[in-house]
Amino acid sequence: MSNQQKVHDAFANQIEYCRSNGAPITGRIVEAIIGAVDESSKLGRRVLTWDGNPLADALPLRVAGGFHALHLAGLHTRLSAIYNGDEQAAANAEVIIAEIIASDEAALLPWLDSPPQTNEAGRSSSYIAGLLWLTAQGLPPRYELLEIGSSAGLNLIIDRYHYNLGGICVGPDNAALSFTPEWQGPPPPDAPFAFESIRGCDIAPVDLADPAQARRLTAFIWPEHKVRFERMKTAIGLITEKPPQLEGSSADDWMVEQLAKSQQEGVTRVLMHSIVWQYIAKAGGERIKQAMEAAAAKATTKCPLAWLSLEANRETYCHELIVRHWPGDGKPIKLGEAHAHGAWVKWTI
């Protein structure tokens, strides 16, 4: 398969993914981008001859983030009309996108240089549901959480949010940010737990105290999901007030280092991640798996290990909440499915 075909397939996949996850405007922007780019522009040449896996590298969302940033800055009335749902503008989206590539290519090109930061505090609802389930299995109800791909660390302040998950409430009642996702299926177990520590890493951590970095993170929020913008504003306030424990590192290097540390008895160590596995290089992912297998072989009932993930199934376009835990066979167990940004959770176990 040629590079260009891989690029077109990645864009087609992303368009369908957006439409399946309540983001038709973003899907139209992505569709217009691949329809407008050609080799007459530097942006078009870089996109069409992408050196890497365009799907795993989230190439469509890199470019779309740049256009959304231009919209948020109010620089193009016709572009903003697309984002505001104007049907006539949407019908002419490819022409509008082509014009902006010609006029603003220098502003768009840097968006290709790094993967999107898709941090979303609402995903922590799935993490909490998974921890409730693990606690109900008899694991020590104190958790050492290790998150990879933490971005700005919005899910590293998981203990500062309040949750209502199918009637099961967790977290401080006076929290500045609360989550009540539409709950489908039976509620998760009512199994109280506590946090021993919460730490994370990211290859390029986002410093929300820097306005430019905060704007970049905001540009990756899909415009259809308006509640996320207000959430982001609140979360930025919480993080700047008390920053989380977030380190700059590759996921595999960091996990190998963390798993080599001694584990306190009576504390369950958990690797967790959401919508990040696709951005980790294959070699890095294999290294994490091998490190987890080695740690799992040493896990005991007093020092157990768990792996909690919320990742996209690219065949069904669903985000699956999967958990493994040791000692035991570590068999992957699907707890349910969830909206990418926490709007709903379908509990299936």
C-alpha cells in the first residue's frame, strides 16, 4: 500500500470515528482537509507523504487541531462559520480549507510536529469505575496509580473530582468539578477505596500555567463538546493551584523505572491509561507489556498489580474499559464501554 493510500485511509477512519462519536463538524473539517490538500503546498506534501503510520500518529487530528486553533483565535470568518454549524459554509468547506492553507500555512505546519494532546478529565469516571470493580474483587483498597500519556495531568487530580456513577458516589462533595455520566447497565460495585499516590508521565507534558500551552490543549477539544471547554477552564484552575505529580518521559522508560521500585504492602499498584496506546510506538508498547509481565510474575496478594485502560477499538469505534490484575492469570476483562470524553458509560459486567 502506498503512503498516500495509507494517509487517505487514516483520514477516512478518522472521519467515521468522529461521526460515530458525536463530532460531525470535526468530521467535516477532517474530510475537507484531505479533499483540499495537494502537493502544491508544503502542508499538502507533508501530509500526503507522511513518514510514519498516519493513523497511529493521529495525523488527521494534528492538522484539524491547527484549523481549530485558527477558529478559536477568530482569524477567519468563513472557517468559523463551518465550526458554528453553517450548512452553506460546510458545503464549501474544501474551498475554504484550501484558501486557509494558502494564507496560513506557516501557522498550520507546526501542528504536524507532535501528536495531539487529548487530555479529558471526564475519562476519570471510567478509571474510578474500574477501581471500584478491582476493590470488589478483594484487592487492597489503597491504590498507587501510575498513568502514562498524562498530557497536562487532568486525570492525575482524579481524587479532587466528585463522581456519581449510576448512583454510586465517590469523591469530595464540595469538589469544584463533578461528573455524572449517563450510566447504562447496572451500577459499579459500592466498594470504598483510597489513594496512596497518583503519579504520571508524558513524553511532552503540558504546562497549563503557560497560556500558549493551555490554548494548544484547548484546540484539540472537539467543538461539538461544548461542556468540555468549561471543564477545561475549571481543571486548569485546579492544576495551577496545586500541580499534579507529572514527569516528562517516554511511557516505556517511565514504567520500567516505576515497576522496578519497591511496592508497599497493602497497596495495589495500577498502570492506567486512556486514549494513548495508539500514540505509543510498537517497540515501546512491547517493552511496557514485558515489564508488566515481569512485575505480574512477582505480584502477591499483599502487593498486587493491575492494568486499567480505556482505549479505542478501531473496528467498532467504541472505547473499551479493560482491566487485568495479578496474582492470577491476568486475563483481560472488559468492564464496559465509554464515551471518549466521559458523557456516558455502558457497564457490561
